[in-house]
Amino acid sequence: MAEAKATVRTMDSSYHKLLDEDTRPVPESYRRDSPIEPGPTRITIDRYTSQEFFDQEVEKVWKRVWQVACHEDDLPGVGDYVPYDIAGMSFLVVRTGENEIKAYYNACLHRGRKLRENRGKAATELRCPFHAWTWNIDGSLRQVPCQWDYPGLEPEKESLPEVKVGRWGRFVFINPDPDCEPLEDFLGDLPSHFELLPYERRYKEAHVAKVIRCNWKVASEAFMESYHVIATHPQILLGGAHDVDTKYDVFGNYSRAIRCGALESQGLPEWDPLPADGKRRVRHPLNGWVYEATDDGLVRVTTPKGQTGLFTPNAEPVEGELGDVNPHLCDWVGGLQLPQSDFEKAMAERAAKDDRKNQTHPRVAYAQMQREVLRSVVPSVADKIADIEFSSVFFTLFPNFHPWGSFNRIVYRFRPNGRKVDECIMECMYLAPIPEDGEYTPASKIHWLGVDDDWTDAPELGMLAKVFNQDVRNLPYVQEGLHAMLLDEWIERP
Ligand code: FES
Ligand SMILES: [Fe+2]
């Protein structure tokens, strides 16, 4: 084993050097640096644990911010509608015309019943299930049964109250604040990062949702940084990413993270090569311990000095000298394994064929493999995409929307589960390119997982399901740990 190299890295300079070496023209947006210097800061624990703070978020954030309510694939036809529930509020998003979408408070003006609790299609009216007050889908009042009992009622004044709607890239945003800025101003120059393959040319291929027992910001923040990869997804570092060094930039209401990947790590120890079997045998990059699935569903862990132990996929010791191992790697090799997705198969086929990988930098070769896979779907753009855009590029649009960069399909949304400070809803969508010459079928509904379900119960996520298991395993324990910190001595720390 070689000594770890102690190097102070300035990602900005190494990043810009990479852009100069790119094999394709780099979009100008990728050359922009953060106008402010990101850096660590201290915040108080109550932001994640206090109902009072949560209630302030409802008033100051959720009632006043542009937020993604749904995707246009959720309401393809006139009269299609989808409820959007957020922090105890509910809105009903309705396609009212071929190119018109409106959003109403999801409440009947009579006694306040929610107008719709589930999504629906091709409605010509919105009739309340309680006493049948009925509105046209454009929000105007159509009918009040026994209207003679409401002598003062002026139907033209009883339209459903609307909230503002904005659209970007087939995502439908709403903002309950009638005085809000236009969505375009709120987004700033975020769209300039998606010019080659804009979201207008994507469809919703998969949509999986799950309640997680943590504050919505605990979950959201776990998906806007790469620092956790080294501990939570060690297999990724040894599987091609090689480094967690990431460039973070903040521009107005959004942030951008770029982990270039396939760079030679300057911060990790170097280990002798392990015979490749990334799903059944991996090595932890920091301590070199090898995790290997056994035929009887357990995990054998072996240290570089030869100590061993046998564990369940949940990291509980069964036998042997070792008694304390990494739970993420036990689940990775020992938990349920999914078959490869179509994308993973295509990448594996390219990897098997690709003779360039030995002749050029792995980062460039990896980008080229992805271009080849994309070429069969969007041939007009595949060759133009810069190497840098095939890195791990992920954005956070305040407060809770996380589209990955360029061609990447992943989009996350995190939101509170009702008014519960300790629970949130995590959603993962795949926004795949609309094939230039073929048919495609958008996901017809959200696949809800139970709070204790494994992400591998959503095989449409492919290998990412296993990665989510690792991420999400941490989150309830972060929430519990934050509550455990609620001692005066912690609160009073500077
Ligand atoms: S509550 Fe809707 S009609 Fe009465
Ligand atoms: Fe992660």
C-alpha cells in the first residue's frame, strides 16, 4: 500500500484545466464560477427539530416560493389533474387547455372539503364529493345544488381561487404568493446548463416516492454534496469515480456541484487491485477491508492483516474476530441484487467493446461510452456533449428541487410530509431523453414505497436503488442524533 498523498487541492484551478482539455466545446455556463465563496458555517439544531421553526418555514418558505408541483407528463390531456400537497397545504394542478395549466387551492368553497385527493383524467368539471358544488375546470362556478338556499350567492364571485403557475422544462411550478417574482427571474441562468438536452426534450420514465423519518432538509442536504460518498458509497470510489473532490458553486437561487470523476485520487490510499466483481466483492477505500458475499446470504469481511468476520447484510456480527464493520458495504454486496437496467446493460456492452479506454484518460473514455449509448436515442446531440457534462453534475434549486446535469436522468424532490417536522417525502424521478425516432411511454403513476420498504422494491431505479439504500439508511439516524444533541451544552456551543 502506498502512502496517502497529502495535497491541498484547489478545485477551481484543476477544474478549469479540465475544461481546457475537453474533447468538445464546453458550454459557457460550465465556465462560470460562484460569485460567492462557499464555505462551512455553524447553524442551530432546532432548524431540523423544532415545530416552531417548521411553522416559520411554512409561512416564510412554502407559502412564498416557486416550487415544483408536478411534471407535464402527469397531466397530458385537457381535464387531467394532480393534487400537490405541501406542508399541510394542498393545491390542485389542472390542465385547462392544450397549452394551459392552472392551479387552485384544493378546497371546496362550501365547507372546505378537499376537491380531489388523488390524480384523475379528462375531467370536464370538478364536482365536490360532499354536497356537489361544481366548478368548470377553468375554475368558474358551474352549479350549486339547491341554490335557492343561498340567496346572497353570486356565482361569478365564487370561482376557485388560483395560485400562480410557472413552467420550465415541462416541470409545473406553483407559487402561493400572489406578489411573487416571475419564475424566469427566480430560476436565473439555471436553464443555460441544459441547452443541449433541455428538459423540454425529456419524459418522465420513472417516479418513485417514499416517506423517510427525518426532517426534509436532512434528506435534501444529503443529496447536494459528494462528501458522504467516501463513507456511504465506498464502492463508487473504487468503481470508477476515484475521487470525491467536488467543485461547488452557488448562483442566486441554485447551487451546482461537479464531481469530475475518474480522476486520479489525491486523497485516498492506494490498494492492490482486487479481482473485479463490484456487486459481490468490494474493498473499503480507506481501510482496505474487503467485503464479499457468501453463498448463504452472509457477508465475509477480511482486513489487510487477514482478520475476518461473518456478518448479516444488516452488518450484525455472526462469527469471527471482527465485530464492527461498515453497514453500507454489507448491504451493497449482501442485500438483494437487482438485474441490470437497460441503461446499465448498454453501458456494460459499450465497456466490453470499447477499445479506446486503454488509449485515453478514463474520464474521457467514460464520457465517450456515454455518448455512444446516447447516440441511439438522441443522435443529433450525443456527439456535441462535452466530457465535463458526463461528470456527476447536480443542482439544487431552492428550496427542494434537485435536477442532475445535462444528460443525466436523475431528478429529486424533497418535501415535508404534512406538518411533521421529523418526516419527509423523498421522490426520485428519471427524466429520460425523448427518443428522436421512436415511441416512448411516460411513467403513468408514482410508485410509492412503504416507509420500511427497501429501495430495491423499485427495480425501475436499476442499480441506483442500492445506492439509495445506503443514503437513506443514514437519514433517520441523523434525525435521531440531532434530537440526541438537544442538550444545553450543545445548544450553547458557538
Ligand atoms: S364541502 Fe364541497 S360541496 Fe359541500
Ligand atoms: Fe449518496
